[in-house]
Amino acid sequence: MQVQIFDGGFGTMLQESGLEAGASPELMNIEHPEIVQRIHAAYIEAGSTIIETNTFGASRIKLEDYGLDARVEEINRAAVRIAKAAVQASGRDVKIAGSIGPIGRFVEPLGDLTFEEAYETFREQAAILADAGADILIFETNIDIQELRAGLLAAKDATDIPVVCQLTYSEDGRTVTGTDPYTAAVTLEAMGADVIGVNCSLGPAELIDVVKKLHEATYLPISVQPNAGMPCLVDGHTHFPMGAEEFSSYAKALVEAGASYIGGCCGTTPAHIKKIREALTGVEAPEPTAKDNRLRLTSRSRTVVIDKDLPTVLIGERINPTGRKVLAAEIRDGSFLSVKKEAVNQVKAGARVLDVNMGVAGIDQAEAMWKAVREVSQITDAPLVIDTSDRDTLEKGLRAYPGRALINSVSAETERIESFLPLAKKYGAAILCLPVTDEGIPKTIEEKIEAVRRIIGEAKKAGLADGDFLLDALVMTVSADAEAAIKVFDTLKRYRKEFGYPATMGLSNVSFGLPNRPLINSTFFAMCLAAGLDAPIMNPYDERMQEALIASAALIGKDPTGIAYSKNPKNLETVSKPAEAKPVAGDVIDAIRIAVIDGDVEGIVPLVEQAVRAGHESSEITERALTAAMEDIGVDFGAGRMFLPQVLLSAEAMKAAFDKIKELIPAAVNADKGTVVIATVKGDVHDLGKNIVSALLSNNGFKMIDLGKDVDSVDIVRAAIEHDADIVGLCALMTTTMIQIDKVIEELKAAGSHAKVMCGGAAVTKDYADAAGADAYVRDGVEAVNIAKGFMGE
């Protein structure tokens, strides 16, 4: 197959054709269709085999920024009609991809956009584009895997045409919200994407490694659409430095890395596409990667692989109210404090996957699961298991989860197969196969095997495949059946022989009714590991079980030469349950610091109250706890150990602490660190990055004057003078609006403002900021806080 060639930067061409700064590019489909068709024709002539409709910002919510939301269908249909006319006039075999860009607001809990709002917005646009005649749908420039999940679900529900899913990665190889290419590919492949790729933000050289990682992670085709380098300021105009010749010099390297679809993004023109076509003449698309048949689960920012040839994966069982009155009562009252603590503590104790069960009588379990999944997935990077026997609860959990979950469980019962398997397919989830039939629990190993065989057979009919299954050996108690443990060992061995899929089980049932249960459990655990257990569901705080795990790993070859065992034979320091936070006067400050880092919004308020009662001054709490926490967060964020979801949650905890300090110590009310006027510049209707920076600065004690988006320079300068601003923050996402940064800085100086200026945004670079005269370039919200503190002498 030949490499397919997308077109280039449509916005770039519209700007060259007279699109005014701040005007809607999509309205050109109605007011100047001849310009849009001419651009399509130029890309087709240059060699594009796929052209994208001029609908990147044509979703209802995005069009609201221009007062055009009532014209969403008119604009999208016009765009497809124009593209079809260009293809017909060319006489060439060119496909039309309906372009769908991000909504521009984070999905909850990172922002105020609900998952359902995102889903409905995408479904509406996808349905219109497909009905109008688009051959493909392409989601591009996404920075949040959860928003893209909503889009992919919507597209699959709206139409059956192929869907391309592209994310935008930063220089650190992750999206802004922390997703790496491998994890993105696993998640999107499971959900039914047809092509997975990357576009925007970086040039072709920087995207070679991203393409390589995507290609390694999935057997699906890979697409790539780089920028023409990073923009710079030349004679007061935005300029992309990479010419067509240099841009196309990377084309073969991108194909060798795994790309089957290549095009351009910001700054690229028909000249760039022509050179790509010439460079790739006669070049065949790469062979797809062999499908990875191992069980892979993902969170927003991590992939965990469960396989017989890999180290044992512990699935933490503690987020389950069964037999736990306190946890059940909290869930019933709508509090998820203990749920979050269990999540954090289990991961610290060695759990790599977390089981989440909301089985409390008398509550809306579906709503509780929705909230629990959102809360847990924000504070930990461990993939989740949605543990429920209720269909609605399962779907709520799967819908809320920004990754690839495991369903616990699918039995061989007819009702469970009919209700759970379609959800597994739709949401790309793996399934735990439980050998229970309509007749009950099997009495023999053969009956277990047949039950599992039926589940797998029905699952494959529903569209699941190898790599989607975890088999439960179903443990019974030896006090009732003397051969119960032996049957489990034999079952594990038969599972390995018959199916080759990884195995799991809940361990503790084996010792029910016997004395010294920890001894029985740990011994049984070790024997199961030798028989083929790969992912036990267990209490990760159990020291004996952890000792059995690390010793067994050395004995069965999963810890070659016993290196891990030799380093820490008991492993007690890392596996024992972290102490509950019951601070006394001497350590409450550090407890507050830890609460900020952990994002413990609920738990931090009583800690602040305790600190104040103990006589600690607001300055001490602020500096030794809150500021110290932010410094730690900055280090972890910069090192890739913490990502935006956790940073935002930490910011909420910090704000809760500040608010409580101001309530208890009125003198602290005026202790603001400084005043910041912040805005997205004139002509730019994107404010996602600006909102993140504003929230983090506010939660770190700065007084924020947020002017919003599309703000004229006159209004920014007026606010800076009126509020005697210490800092002015300017954001620009679009290359067409970047020059507004220069204008604002000039007018601030002319007005006599003493404010320091920091600027950032997807299109802005440090070189650009320096050339514009800004005092600082800001890459992200955490850096903005540190720079602002530096401006204020901290």
C-alpha cells in the first residue's frame, strides 16, 4: 500500500487568503466558499490523497464563541460540499476527511465540561459530516484522552465510517494531561479507532520518536501531521521557519518510524505537501506491527501489562465496602475520602491495578461508581477494575474512566453475557472471566474449563479478541472441601494449557473458617504463583503475602537471579500499610504538605484547623507546608512523575487550605502574594491554558483579575493600571493572534505600567516571547507559579 498523504495547514492558507484575526475560519465555508475550494484544489494538485474539511472548529460549543452555534449544520454541510466539489473538479481519487477539533474545555473533573456534553457535541458534528458525505472522520489536536474518548464513542455511535484519532504531544513525549503515545494507542485501539496518530505542536524531527512509539504499541495504521517547525517573530509577523524542502526531508524517516499517513499542520502549505509527495514516490507504507495479544490495561498516564512472562501484578482489593461498615457509611453519605486514601495507599503498598466496588445497599450505585472512578483516576495512575454485577453501574464506570479498564466480572450466565459483553466491546474494556454458569458454581475442573470456554467464545462473537481476557480460577474454602486448593492449582495449570491467557483469583476465601488465616493464605499464594497465577486480587498491605510474592518470584524465574529479593528480602518498608494521618502538633505542618501533594481536598481542612489550634502562624503554614508542597510538585511535574490532573487536584487542596487559613486568621486575608491580570489576547477564543494558569496562581495565593478570552489590548492595559497589577499574563494559541502579545507589551510600557509580563500558549515559544519583549516565557501552569513567585521576590 502506498503512503497516504493528507493536506497541510488549512488555517495557514486561510490566513494567506485574507482571513482576519479573530474571525471564524469555518464561516468562510458560507461567505467565501470559492476561497475554501481553491485551497482544497491546491492541496489536491500538490498530491494530497486525503483532504480535510474546513470544520476544525465547527462543533456547536466552539461556534458559540462566534455566535454561530445555530448554524452548525449549515457550516459543516457546506464544508463537505465544497470539498466534494474540489475533488470532483480534480478528477482524482481523493478521500474527504471530516475534521473535528477539540472543544476547548477540559472534561470533568479537570474542567467544567461534562462527559455527556462533550459526547453530544461530537456526536452532532460527526453525524452531520458523515451524512453530508465525508469518507473519514478525523479528531485532531486533542490534548486530553478523555475528551478524545468521548469523541470516538460519539463517532462510533453516529456513523460507521473510519475514524482517525490524533493527539498532540509536548516535547516531553506526553500530552498536557499526561498521556504517553503507547498508552494512548492501547486505549484507542481497544475502543475501535481505525487510525491512530499525532499532529501539531512539534516539527517533524520531534515527532519521529512519537510515531515510533505509536507504531510499537498498535497494529493499526499511524498518521502524523507535524508543524513546519516552531513559530518565531520576524518583522512583526509570525513565521514558521521550516521550508518545504527541509520539511519533506523527514518524510522517509517518519515512514520508517511507522507512519502510513503523512501530512502537515500549522505553517505547512501546498508546497510542503508537494515535496512530501515527491519524497515518498514509490515508497510503500510500513507493515503493521503484529497485534499484541498480552492483556494491557491503561490509566490516563500508564499502561500495565499482565502476562505469564512478566512479574506478577497485584490488584488491590480494598476499595470495596463489603464487610467494612465505615467505608460503606462514607460512600452512603457521598464522601469518597476513604476511597481516595485507599487508592493512594494501595499503590504505595505495591498494587499496580485497583479494583473499585460501590456495592452499598440503598444508594444509587451507578452514580457512586461514576464519582468514585473520577476521583480515583485523578489521584493515581493505576489502571482500574470496575467491579459490579449491575449493568448500569458498569456502564457509568466505563464511561467515566479515562483509560482501558478491566470488568469484574463476566460469568457464563446468559444475562451477564448478554448485558456485559456489548459494553466491553463499546468501551474497549478487558474482561475477568468467572466460571459460574446459569446452573451455579461448577463442581469439576472440566465444568470450569467449559464455562470459561463459553465466555471467551461469546466474547469473540461480540468483537473481543486475544488480549482481552483474565481468567478467574474461582477459589473455594478448604474447610468445606478438602481438595479446594488442589483444584485451584489444577485449574491454573489447565487455564495455561487450554487458553494461554493470564489468571487471577481472590485469595482469602481459601482459609475461611480456619485459624491463623495469614499463614494459610500466604502459603496458598506461593503455591498458586508456581501453578500459573499472574494477577492476584488481594490486600496489598498484607506483609506475609508480600513476602511470599517476592520469595516466589525468585524461585519461579520472575526475579532472575533473585536480584529484587536480595535487595529487600522482606520488603516491609514498601509493602506495609502507610500510617493513617493522625498528626500531633509536631508533624501537622508536614501532614498539610503531604495532603497538598496527594490532592486531599477533604482531608486538608481539618489539618489546617489543627495547625491553627496548635498556635502555628499563617506564614508558617503557608511557607513550610503549602509553598514547600508546590516546590515538590514542581519538581515531580518537571520530571514526569506527576501530571496535570494531579497538579490541578493539588491546587484545589491548596486553595481549600488558603480559604481555611483566611477564615481562621482574618489577618491573613490581605496576605495575597501579588495581583495578576491575565487574558487571552484579541482574536483568540481559546482559553484552556489560560484557565489552568489562572487557577494555579489563584490557589497559590495570587489575586487574579481574569479578563477572559478575545481581549483587546486597550482593555488589558486599562485593567493593569486600574488594579496596579504586579504581573500581566498573556495567552495566545493561534499563530494569527501571537502578534497581539507584542502590541500589549508596547502599550503597557507606553502607559507606564510596572507589571512584569509573562506569556505562553501552544504556538508561543521562548524565542518568540523574548523577541516580543516579555519578561518570561511560560510553558505550563506549574512553571507560571514559580515564575510569578520569582517576580514577587520569593
